[in-house]
Amino acid sequence: MSKLERLCVRVPKVYDWVTRQVDRERQFDSLDRLAFVCNDIEENDEVDPCEFLNDDEDFIVNIIPTDEDGDEIDASEIDCREVGPRQDIFVEELGVELQLVKLKLEGFYVVELRNEVTNEVVCVSSPIPFCIPQKFLLCAPEGTEINCHIFDFFGNGVLCCSNGEFVELAVTKTFCLSVQAEADVKVEIEGRLCKPREDMIEPIFEEKCPKITFPPQCPEIFPPKH
């Protein structure tokens, strides 16, 4: 006789799932917004990183995601959320109605300048805010939620100096997005309930923890037989 039983479980169903690379470029022609701190020197937000270069040196430019205080964060911590109402759009070539979903990526980053020879950090900018809108056509009917997260991030740039003075800084940011439309559903499966395995290390003290159990089911009435 089979030890499997019919179970009803609640799981998040993925109605749609897409990934997208989002690239953004920005140019700075003034030091005002950057407010570099170089070698722990800060002079009224007007420190010029070009003053710290010799004629035969250059900077490696890194872009690092941070919180509003300038502390580094993981790419997955960058805020990505749905904004505004969804719009139903019929896609003729597919013969299906989809939803236009608007998302917003929002956060901060700092520009880090490293000496290309020694790889030492010379200058770090103040946190710079960004806000990036995105639109997706998804199967996202009413009742679904949008799960958006950034699973990777890349950033670099180029600093241009002339005669030891700042000219321009160009930076590029790349966000790797994963966007899913999800809703909790009940699914009927055939299986059996899991139990924890035995611990490999013998307990030193008297065991006081109760065994993990689950409420009994009523297989006579649920899940219903088809």
C-alpha cells in the first residue's frame, strides 16, 4: 500500500517572470554634487581629486551601491518596487491581455577612486541618489504581487583631468533585474509530511524540546476526491 497521501499546500505561484539589464550613464561637469573626500581631506566640498595624480598616473573608477549614509550595501538591498496602477493591454500578436506594470529603482551610490598603480583608495564621493523608472508587460492580473529585486550590479567610470584640474566624470551603472508576478495559491499534491532527521551529536543535557508535529488532516473530506 502506498505511503503517499494527497496533500493541499499553499505556495507562491509565479504567473510571469522576466529579467532585464538596465544601464544608466551620467556625466558630472562640476565637483559640487560629488563632494569628494580625498585622503581624509575635505575642504568645503571642493576637493579636486585631480590634484592627487601625478602626470603618469590615473584613477580606477568604481561605483558602489550604498545607503543614504554612504555605507556599502548588497545589490539585492537596492529598492525596487511597483508604483502607480496597472493598465490592461491586449497584445494582438499573442492574443492575450497583459498588464503594464510600472516599477521604480531607487537608492544611492558613491564614486570610489583608486590609484591604478597601488590600488589604494584615494577619494570617495558623497552618496549620490538615483531614481530609475521601468515599465514591463506582464501577466499580472488583479490579486498578484510584483516581486522585483536586483540580483547583480556593475559600475565603473572615467575621470578626465586637464593640467591637474577636474574636467569631467562619466559613470555607468548596470542593474540586473529579476521581476516576477506572484500570488499564493493552494495546490493539491501527492506526498508525505517531512520529519527532521536525527541529530548526529548526542545531547549533553536533558531534552526538553517537544517533538515537531503538524495538525492532523481530515482526508475523508479534504482534499475532495475528483
